[in-house]
Amino acid sequence: MARKNYYSVTWAINNFSYCWHKKDEAITSPIFSIFIPEETKWKLLLFPRGTKNGNEIAYFLYREQDCNGAENIEIEYHLETLNADGSILQENSAIEHTFCKNRRWGYPEFLNRNLVLKKCRVRYLPDDILTMRCRIKRLAQKSVEIRQIFTRTIIKVEWRSLLWTIQEFSSLTTDQKKSLVIKSAPDEELIKIDLFLTGGQCFEEKINLNIYPIDRCMKFFTLQTFLLDVEEIQVDSGKYENRCEHGEFSTFPLTFSRNKLMTDGEIFLPNDVLSLRLELAVSTGFSFEGVTKIDFGTISHEITNEVRDNWLKYSVEEKVTENSCALINDLMSLYKDQSLCDVKLQTKTNAFPVHTTILSARSPVFRAMFSTDMKEKLNGLVDVSDLDDETVHQLIVFLYTNKLEELKWEDAVRLYEAADKYAITSLKDRCSLFLKGSLNLKNACGALILSDLHHDKGLKSSVQDYILKNAKEIFKSEEWQLLADTNSKLALETTLRNWTEE
């Protein structure tokens, strides 16, 4: 496809392996607009288990019902899968199609699930990220600007690893169960597992696990089990995965029977104790959906500042429905009225009354603080003297509404640090996106130090790419000289980035 007159939309899906969607259920990309000045709205649809065949991944382009522009738009487009380096792994021939509103078009069998998740996983899912792209150009249209849109969807996953020991295993009968409850990071019950036997007498006794989802937010889980022998060497005893339906349980047999364990009791049952290593991963929804970056190319027709500003806002805003607006307004009213506040955030100069339930729901750090008899809970006061009043105000507004007020660079840096301190992942991601989109020759070195201190690989990578892209100016700057003097290892790592990645 000619590079002139095209739009490129790249969509990265983090933690793709933990998609919970059934056949004919789609993950939708964040909505994006193209074809200025008409601003028609589109999105990509990915069906992880296909629309007809559960062994295939389906991929479509969809035009929104609620959008401007002509009723019918004729376009030419490519649907592609990308490697980590941006090279094309799989693509189909260009399609010419006339899109009306509320219609999709694409491929019901675009990718084979087994190819993506197993055979060629390293290529298709580096770091468990599936990257899709759609390149579009409108037919019979004069020159427009090149626009590259980058969007991301992050599936929230919680991992747990623990050792489960079953005492007096040899005396376990078929009418008995051994139970284990696994808790989430905020110390709430996540999942329950029952171990029991089936068979006996003339049949081999199988060891089974019943899995009961407890947390209503659970969508999908994988459970890898290992037997530990007398030398604590792990032996694979089966991996299971299933979609979670609240109130329903799943049953999985271990690959080792009781008869086998009893025969090799000296190896697997030292002191009549069965030891199982459990590796649990649970997806609980989406932690982020949004446009992360928009690159404009050469523009051959006028675009107003208002249009450009509206586009850039997508990098720090998320979709808000009518119902969620009402909820946000109610929660913000609760904060403004200071009704039923039961704790205060204390800066050096001010105290901000807040609700422990709201803070606990949004931050695992606050939840741990208020769930135990720590001094903050007992005194009703949380010391945040390391934060200034404006940062605390913006932090509270986000915790109650999920909204960010108008940001400046310094605001975003302070909020980013606060979000990392209190493990507010969604806020940290939003601030990181703002920082990536606001890099310039003066602040890039500071952003590099920030990303390194907070171990943010995504932000660090973006900043390093920006620095190398503008190396001629930045390497001569006072900011870079100071960085090189105070953190030579980071400066060298950045300088050699292109070569070390190769």
C-alpha cells in the first residue's frame, strides 16, 4: 500500500494468554477517529476464540454507528499481525470495501490459536503481547496527512505461587476432602481448591481438584501444578485453564494417580506428606484501554488546533459512559461534602478528609494499611508529608472519579511517583502515557532517570528512543552532561541501546 494517504492503527494487547472470551465474544480496541475533517469513528474487533471455530482467532475492522461522515465510505485496508520489532508476521491482501455505519468486515479465521499460543508463541506473543495493525486509506480522496495511531489494551492478571502440603495423605479416603483458600494481594478470598479422590477398589484412584472461584471479578484462570519429591524437585502434574463463572466450579485430575504415589512413596510422600506447588494466574478484567500515542505526518489540508487538541486528549482520557458519569458525580459529591469521612491525608500544610473504603478499593497499599491495626487506622491520619497539597488533591480526584485534571509536566511527574508509591497502577499508566507524549529536549533526561528509578521498562524504552532520535541536540545539552556525570551506567545503557538490542 502506498505510504501516502494512509492511516495506520497499531493495537497491542498485553497478557493475551489470559483472555476469558468465549467463542463469538470480542475484545474491542479503543475507538479511534480517522478521515479529518469528517472524524468517522472506528475500532478493531478481535475474537480470541473465533466467531465460528474455537481454534481460530478472528479479526475485523468495524465502523461505529454513532459517527459523522458519509453514510457509505469506500476504503482499502490491510489487517496484519506484527512482531516485536514491527515486522509483519501475517497479513492478508488489501481489501476494498464500502463501509456503512454499524458494520464490520474482516476475517473469521485470521490466525490459528495453536500457532499463536504454542507453536510460534515466541514470535507472536513476545512478553505475552499480541500486536495487531490495520492500515487504511480512503479511495477517491485527495491527499491527507499520514497519521499513525497507537492503542493498547491491558488485561489485568494476578499471579499467586504457593506450596500446599497434605498431611497423612495415605489415610485419605474417597469421602474426604482437603481444602485450600488462596487469597488476593489485598488479602481477600480469591479462589478455593478442594483435593479429593475418585475410584478405588477395582479401579485406580485418581487425585482430583475442584476449583471454586470466589471473587466475582474473576474472568479466567490458569493453574499449573507440580509434585515435589523428597529432594524438592518439581515434577509437572498438569496445567489447567478455565473461564470463571461465579457459583460454578471446575474439576481437574492430576496426572499422577494415588496408586503411583503410594508405589513411589519414598520419593513423593516423605513422612506421608504430599507436597504440591501451585502456580495460579487469574485475569480480572481490563486494567487499561486507551490511545497511547498519535503521530502526525505531513499535513496537506488545514487542521484546526481544536481538532488536534481533542486528539491529543485521547492519550490521557478513558471512555466514560452515562451510567459511569452518574457514579463519578455521586462519589465526588461524597468527597466534596466530606460526608462520612473516616481518615485524613496529612501533608505538611493541610489535611484532606477521605473515605477508607474508597482508598482501599483503589490502592492495595491503602487497603493493607486500613485492614490491619497500623497506626494510620488507629489514629485516623495518614502521613503524606512527602507530597504537596496540589498532588494530593489530584490524587484524591483520580481515586474518586478516575479522572485527571489538566496536567503539566511537573504535575504528571509528582503524580507518577505517588501512584507508584501507593501501587495505583491505572494512575501510573496514565501519567506514563502523558510523559511519553510530552517529551522534549529539556525534560527527556529527567524522564529517563524517573523511569529507571521506578523500574518502568515501557517508559524507559520510549525515553531512550526519543533521546537517540534527538541525540545530536541532547548529547550536547547540560542535562545530558549532568546525567552522564551522576549516572554513567544509565547514560551508557542508553547510548548503546541500538546495538545491544540487535
